[in-house]
Amino acid sequence: MTRLNLNQELLEYLVVGGSFYGGGGGGSTTSGREMGRMALKLGGPHLVEVGDLPDDALLLTVSAVGAPAGGGPHATPADYVKTVELFQRHTGKTVSGFIANECGGLATVNGWVQSAATGLPVVDAPCNGRAHPTGAMGSMGLNRVEGYVSEQVAVGGSRADGSYLEVFIRGSVESASGLVRKTAGQAGGLVAVARNPVTVSYARDHAAPGAIRRCLEIGRAIVEGRSRSARDAVEGAALSAGGRVACAGKVVHAHIESAGGFDLGKVIVQGSDALVELVFCNEYLTMESIGPANGDNPNGAANPKSGANRRLATFPDLITTLDLSTGLPVTSAEIHAGQEVAVVVVPRGSLILGAGMRDKGLYADVDRVTGTDLARYVFSE
């Protein structure tokens, strides 16, 4: 078994690299560090490869769902462990390992507490090799499996103010995921979730095997680059990830609001030769030039949108922001006006993506909420 015992050094690499691949979402590195440290105190969380377990072993997706900028209570480590207990109690299924739902400053650490509490491994096959806005996007294509019934547990909130909830749901992937997000809103902004067990063989074909180690590599590049300079960290991360620094400059506008379990908003960055706008729904979804043109579409695609704005990158391309004073990734919930940032774009072809990124139908809800017209760009190429 290719076992990697997780420790404090690896935790730092993973939360930093995970935040890079969070693309504005995926939770904060502060929350990731707290969760990881708690897991290390509880026991010995460990990571294995997807091929280290039998093909018929069941893997349970574990995650946080909600709006990180929400001001209410967030899920505790005990809530994450509780989701696993409730899942096995309500379904009668025995799981053999845990997989993260996505990559992010918190998401990449998903499964650590559960691993420490149960002795079961975290498996390097997250549902997606980057963060994504909706639960259905992280369902590994299960929404297209005829007759599939999603089973999900959500736990979170505060007993003190009466917002604490424990919810078990059976239904379609889309309806169950939507109800979990509403639960997050009622619980104060964020809930711990366990959902959708799949076999190792299914995860191998439909998840994103190797994406956790990719986060580890990029995190190490950023941490080591910072020992030289913040710009070295930024440029080294972009190069290592197969992307580029698309814009660097000052944030002149940053607006965020939490609605429907999402952080929604936009960021405008004034670069040296371009004014660019980033629209986000937790994750950055689009990058558009709204001033002088700045380079070509990183995918080499024709621009189907008329008007002065020019689309430079579209989710699931990775659009991520890094603070030029520290070299560290900064999420959409943390970015603020006056901050000097670099915007790095990694084309989707350089990412490890799960099956949910290839389903056009799953982009409709995000398009409706944000008006970003993602599907038109992604599936016209």
C-alpha cells in the first residue's frame, strides 16, 4: 500500500496548494489548517492511492458545503465525524475510505478528521481536481447513472442559537444537493456533509485520481518560492501548474454577498495594460478584459460574446488570485479593494477534472444565478 502519513509539513503544502486549485473557493487555508491540526491531535490520518484498495471497496465523499463568507456558525470537527456515523447508521453501508469533494484550502483536508477518528484512509481521488460551485458538479457523473439514488448527510449549526441541524436525504443528485445547500443556509452558512458512496473502480474512472498530490506539489512550490520572494512564489506556481500570470495589479473593486448558500460577486483588477473583471460564485467563473485587451484566450477559442468585454478564461479553466505581498492564494471571500494581486489562469486541459465538469447540464444552475453563460463558452469549443 502506497501510504503517506500526513503531518504538519504536508498540511501546510496541502492547504496552500489546495487553495491555489480552489480558484477562489474551496474554503480558507485558516480553516484547513485548523481542521488538519485537529486531525493530527486525534490520531494518524493517512493518504493512499486509489489503486491501493480493492475495486469493490466503498469510498465516501466528505466535504463542507455553503458560503464561507457567511457570518453564522461553521461546522466543527465533531460535525464531520458525526456525518460518517449517521451515514452508516441510516444506510447500513460500510465504507473503506474517504474522498474529498474538490480541492481548496479547506477542501483538500476533507477526510483528515474522519481518517483520524476511524483509522480509515483518505484516498487520493477527489471528486474534482479543482473547486466547483455546486454539489452536483462534484457528483462524478452519478446524476447520469439511470436509477441512481443519492444519499447525503448534513450536520452543522449552533445548538446555542437553535440553528443546529442533522439531516439525512435520499433523492436525485440535483435535488439532494440543492437541499443540502439550503440546509447550510439555515445552519448559519456551512455544514459538514457525507454523501454518495462509490466503488474504487468507479472513482478511478470518474473522479480525479492524483489531484491531492498535485496540490501537494504546487503547495511546495509556493512555500519554497516564498523563501526567495512573493513574486517567485506566484510565478513558480503558475509555471508548475501549466498556467500563466494573466494579470497583476491592484484590486479596484470587490463586491460579495451571500445568498442561497453561495458567495456571489465580482472583483475588478487594474493591471499594467488591462482592466479585468472576475465574476465568482464561490469560485471564480470568468475573467474578462473590460479595458484594453490583454492577451489571447488561453484556450485559443473564438469569442462568442459580442460587445466591448472580451472573455479571457471560463470555468472550469482555473482562475485563481494570489496576494503579491505574500505569494499566497487568496479566496473570493477574502479578497479586498486596494490589495495587490496576481491573477493566474490554468487552462482546463492542464487540470485533473472529474466527470461532473464534462456534463453541460450541470452548468445551467450556475449560469442562471450569475449570468456568466459558462456552457456557451465551454461546450462550443
